[in-house]
Amino acid sequence: MPDVMQAVVFDQSLDIQQSHALFDSSQPVPEASGHDLLVEVKAISVNPVDAKIRLRALPEKGQAKILGWDAVGVVKAIGSQVSLFNVGDEVFYAGDVTRAGCYSEFQLVDERIVGFKPKNLSNAEAAAVPLTSITAWEILFERLGVEKKSEYQSTPSVLLIVGAAGGVGSMMIQLAKALTDVTVIATASREESQQWVQELGADHVIDHHAGIADELKRLGFDEVSFIASLTQTDKHFADYIEVIKPQGKICLIDDPAEPLDFMALKTKSVALIWELMFTRSLFQTEDMIEQHHLLNKVGELLSSGKIKSTLKQHMGKINSENLIKAHARIETQTMIGKLVLEGF
């Protein structure tokens, strides 16, 4: 095992176009202890959270921070309390936002938030999956509580996914269609993004820029049972109030730019719920191992062909030059699916 590894880091919160927004660096290889796996990173994916943390989380003076929370790799060493994995196992994971990320040759990650890499996927294909699949799964089954049709329903529940062409939406459409009987209505504004969500299995596609309530009425839907708000919640919230079914649920992952009028949800007894896939690792919750089980279930769905990787763009080797391009692409907020980098 080498003592030093390559990594891409930042030490100032800078616009991605500025010099040294991200830069290559040599860092010490960390040592595994406790529940930690030391993973040799093979491929990574870049997510909006990477750019958000680069712009908001200023490292301590003189320190460099490693970003990245989507990776595939091989276990090279294990801590004394590890029981789920062995050296040599191929794994995929999103990691822990409080620890060093995956823009590095080696990374420590707690075994309880790691899954076995699906054998039928390439490293690049698998790297596109973890963070978005965890987020989508937790929204669907833990926050919204989407289930099969109940005895009181004459028709299946309706799930509205706003901003469905991005990474989380791309996984959510597939999981909903593979594991439930909900009717999925996806929102996408551009022709290429509308085509993408249709290919993934959405039952209906609407343009959120044309007004969600109006678009739903055009399709013949007066209300929806569940709303997964993945972008611009504050802009669409008035429509949500109008179209959400009494006793329905709304889950959001973004940071609304304007305050939400949550009191407007009272008469319908609507639940407004947040999802952050890092919550379990942030607080070391008692059920932290659920993300291990979740990723393995997703891996089984990928292996059986019931869902597919959402990889759309391969951006080459893992280095500062390519990661700067990846951050710039992510910050356009027009991503379809996921982008991946592979190898050092």
C-alpha cells in the first residue's frame, strides 16, 4: 500500500472558472479502523452537492478538502469491526459528507453505508448510481411511504416527480415502476429530457414551465397522491397546494429560495417532508445499516435488468481539469442523468 495518493482538492470557495477552484494534490493514504473500509477508487460521479459544498463549506485555513460522494472501487483494507466485506470486494457507495470524499485514489467509508457493486455493470455505470438511488429510494419508501394500491382505492396512487430528468428523478421513475403500481407523472421542459424520462418508464410527461396545475388538468388529473419536488420548490409550491390530494405527502430535497406557505397545507392535512440522504451518516443513526441493505437491493434490480444505470456522460480521467469541467456542467442545472469520471 503506498503512503501517498493522488487527490483533487479545494482550499477556497471559488467560482468554478477561477484558477485553483479545484486542483491536484498529493495526500497521505488514510488507515482503516473500526467499521471503515479503505477503498481504492476506480470511478466516481459528480453531483450538485459537490458544487454546493465547494461554494459553501470553506475549509479551515491551510487545509485542503476532498469532495465527492459517489464512487465505485475495490476494498484494500478493513477496520477491526468490519463484518460485511472482505479485502478484494468490489463496492459502490455515496459516502459521508462529513468525511473526505472520493476525488482521491483511496477513501475511507463506513461499511454500513456501502453495497456490493453489481457484477454486470462497468465501473463507470455503477458509479452513476449510489447517491441518486439512495435519495430516490428514501423519498419513495421512507419519506412518502409509497405502497401498492390500498383496499380503499379504486385507481392507483399518482406520483408527481418535479425535475425528473436529473439523477434522482431518473432513478425514482425506475424504482417506482419496478416496485410499485403508482402512476408516474414526470416533469421535464426540454425535448431531450422529456424523451429521456419516457424511456425510463414515466406514464406521463408534463412541462413544469407551462404550469403544473394546468398541465395536470390537460392530462385529466385533478390531484396527485405524492409529490417529489426535486428542484425549484418555491416556484411550484402554489401549484402543489392546489393539486395535492387531501392527506397526501410532499417531499423536497432542494433549498427553497423563498419561504414556503406551509400553513396552506393544513386544511388538507398534507405532510411536508425533507429528504437528505446524508442524515443517517451525519448522525450515526441506529438504522444506518439500512443504506447497506438498500444499495444491495438496488444492485439486485440492476443485475436483473429491472432498472438501469443513468450514466449519460463519461468525462475521462479523475483529475482537476476534468472535474472543473464536470462542476461547470453540473452548475448549468440542465443535466440529464449522470456524468462520470474514471481512473487516475
